[in-house]
Amino acid sequence: MFSFIKRLITTLCVCIACNAWANTMTNDEVIKLVKAGLSEAIILQTVDAAAAGSFDTSTNGLIALKQAGVTDAVVGRMVGK
């Protein structure tokens, strides 16, 4: 039960933060979400809420994301933005 409540609170915080990040989401923020243990689904929602062109999708940017453990699905969504 505690795990469910913790996930629910985390999800709500991320959703609220999505509005604040909508114009300023960066690769570093995605990496922070991954390192915090948020689910891929939540990270994808956060990326979807970000403004187009917010991410560094250069070769070095993509390599840094992969080395930080960001999934291919999330990286792909970032590139699509």
C-alpha cells in the first residue's frame, strides 16, 4: 500500500512539474527522472509535455542519454520532439 501511495504522489508531482517544464525540459532533466527511478511511461509523458526543440539530440547528446540509462523509447520520443 505504501508503495502505491508513493508512486501516486510521485506521478502527481511529475504531472504538475510537466507544466512548469513545458518550455525548458532538457536532457539533464530527463536523466534526473531516470536516475530517480520514475517509470518509462511517466518519463514519456513528461517528454510529450515538453516544448519542441528542448532537447539536445546531437550525437554527443544522444550518447550521454544512453550512457545515463535512458531507454531507447524515451530517446526516440525526445528525437521526435
